[in-house]
Amino acid sequence: MGFFSTSKTSHTSARRGHRSIFHRVDKDRRAGGLKASLANPNTTSRGRKNAKSELHAMGRSAHVPFMTKVRRSLGMRSTPRRKRV
């Protein structure tokens, strides 16, 4: 193989390790994602249970308003399709 190796494994593994050092989890975004999974009609009951337990462990409320659940189950969005970018 010599000096000009075409193998990408050494480069990608080095990059992955380097990125993980500086990655930080934003707790507000994590909580928002968990709360969104509670309102998502495609989430399984096991997924909802896990999301509720994680939210409680974070000290956050797992309450999702009823109208939000109804809108999400009917596929209604808060922003009309023509105004979305």
C-alpha cells in the first residue's frame, strides 16, 4: 500500500473521537425532544413510558395538553404549510 493509502478507517475514527470530546448535551433541548415524543402519535407506549421516566428524573413535567395530543394525532400543524420555509 505504501504512503498513499486509500483506507478511510484511520481518518474517520480519529474524527469521531475528536468530536465526542467537545459535544455537550443541552438539557433544555433534550427535555423538549422527550416532551415531543409524548405528543407524537407514532411513539410506542414503551417509548412514552421511557420519556416520562426520563423527564421525571430530570425534574421536569411530563404533562402534554390534551389539545396538543388531538392536533398531533390529526396531523394539524401550528404553522400552515405555505408559510413554512
